[in-house]
Amino acid sequence: MVSNYIVVVKFGGKTLSNGLRIRKAAEMIADAYKRGIKPIVVVSAIGSTTDELLSTVKEATDGVVSDEILDDVVSMGERTSARILTSALRSLGLESAYLDPHMEDWPIITNSKFGNADPLTPETYEKLRRVLTPLVEKGIVPIVPGFIGRTLDGRVTTLGRGGSDLTALLIGRALDLKEVIFVSDVDGIMTGDPKIVEDPRVLKEIDAKSLVGLADSDVKFIKRKTLKYKPPNINIKLINFRNGRVDADGTIIKGSFPNPNSNSKFEVEVYRESIAALTVVGKGISSRPEVLAEILKSVREVGIQPVGITTDSESIILYLSESKSVDAARKVHIIVLENPDVLIAVALRRGLALISIKGIGLEETPGIIGKVTEPLGGEGINIHGIFTITSTISIVVAQNDVERVYRLIMDVLSTVNGND
């Protein structure tokens, strides 16, 4: 049984940008080890080494280079970091050993999607347990170059941008650890982008599903591909390198994205009840937020919450459970009568169904909405509403069509998932 004091500590490239910083990282690991913490260390490439290697090889070959060769070249960044950090730890008196993809027991096994390989999880988890557990039990600090994989036939691959984070999570999951620590040059996840807002605060914790929503912004924390491999029982902690301790305070990421164990990229859910579309038409509605607030308040007063909202300057549509939609329409009608300068009328369409397509990185998949909706049009199925948010597309159709729509969408996604 692996001790609960074992933690995975991943150092980002900026934290290893020069010799003095690598020395400090080694001191952080040594300090943790002396205090009873047994670290397994994952390292990124030093500073901007990966970008420099990519640029150099493309310039040297005039861009005529295979993805397989590129992966072998750029893997040198992490492999070099692992060797230097191992040497630094040994200079501090700690027994340490680095892993390398050309070693027989290299544990991260992937498919052959060079440049953005996916781990073959059964093989990877079994090898990680077999390779790392004996090292930790002997008091040896393992140093694992992140971002790197290897195919079953021995070719070096890379896991894509953010791949070192993924390496750390794979180790944590394989060894059934409670926490994986990411060391970077920021204090954690903030309440707002410090480049935009004043006095942002560090969040003590955040749910993985909320983090996916924030990842739509310009500030990138953890790649969606990495979050796909985060199980709910393993926390990720983001800490700042300058704190000098691997158990420093930071932001803890809890939970997981829905269906983290699924091999599918996207999944489909049908809302459990029939829904209705409550439409309010008017003029300049978006310029009167207090009226919008009154409409939402009146709907809540009848005991239901909208499952979706779309709006523009001329109308607002609330998608809500059909069971109390008539009561909600009556309440909203009172607000229409009270605000004739901005609201004109209310209408209700019942007998609808809501189907949601969810998946990490969905909004980064070009043409996905067209791929999903085109076969519906070919079958003469009318779409009564469609809206997107973070990693979800929601489609509103007639309740009578829901089974056909579900089958058509699943057929489309089977192709998309198969090509992932």
C-alpha cells in the first residue's frame, strides 16, 4: 500500500528557468523529504526551451520535418531538466533517479498521435505503479520528465501543450494519491485577471467544472485535456514557487469534469422533464436590467429555475420545466403590463425537450455545431432553440422528436469521438 505522504510535485518551465531556480527547486524537494513528505517530481522544460527547439528544427529543415522527429527533438527539453534537477538533488545529499523514454521501464505509454498523443491508461497506470513504487519505498526521489510518452513499439511522443500537468495527474491517479501539486510563478487562481481587474484575490479552492468555465478566458490555468484525466478523489493544488515549500498555501482544485472515466470526447444528456419556452418580446430589453431581474424573480417565485436563457435587445426566452410554465407565464405577464414602455407581450410554447452535448474542449472543436445540427435538418426536424456556454451545446426540439434527435446526435458524435 502506497503511503498517503507521497505527493506528486510538478515544476513548471518558468520555475526552472535558470540554474539558481533549479537549485531552489531541489532545496524545496529536500526540505519536504526531511519533513516526512515523499515527493515524486515531474519537470517541464527549462524556460522557453520547447519553443526554441521547435523553432530551431523547423528553421533548419525549412519546415520539412515529420511530427515523429519533432516529438523526439522537443522531448529533449524535459529530459534535460530531469537530469539537471537529479544532479542538484544529489549535490544536496538526496538519492535521486531520473526516468527517460529510452529506458526499458519508461511508464507513460501512448498512442501514435505525435504532437498530441493520448495515454493508454491501463498500460500506463500498471507501469507507473511497477516503476515508481519501488523507488519511493527505497527512499529514492524519482524525477519524471513531463510531457513525454512512448508508443508500444518504442517511439517517443509528446502529450501536447500542458502535457507535464497531464503526466503529474497520471502518476497521482496510478498511485491513488490524494494530492498533486503544481508549482508555478503565480499564487493560484484569482478572482479576476490581475491585468484587467484591481485587487484580485486568490481562491482557496475551486471546482473543476468551474475551472473549465474560466478557461474560456484569455487566462489559461490547466488544459482541458488534463482535466479529463482528473478523478474526483485527487485534488490539484496550485502554489507559488517563491513560497519555497511544496506544502505552501495556494488554490485547491476539487472534483472532476462530468464522466471523467469515459473514453468519449463528448457525451449527450436529455433533460429529465419536458420543458417550455417562455418568450417575452419588447424593445430595448437589454438596456433595462432591472426589468430582466423582475422577470427572473417572478419565475423563481413559482418554484422553478430556468435551465437556459437566451436574450437580445428585442426579446428574452426562458427555457424552463413545463410543469409550472403556465404559472410562470401568468406571473411574467403581470410584469409585461407594468412595463409597457419596454415589454410588449409574452408567449409560451410547451411540449419541448432539451438535449445537451457536453465535453472538455467542445468549443475548441471547429464545426461541431454544424456537424450536430445538419442531420436534424436532413430529417426535417425543427430546432426551437440552441445555446452554448463553456463546454456545453444545448438544443431545444419538440418532445416527440427527442428519441430521433438523440440517435442522430449519437451517430455524429461516434465519428467525432472516434477521431479524437
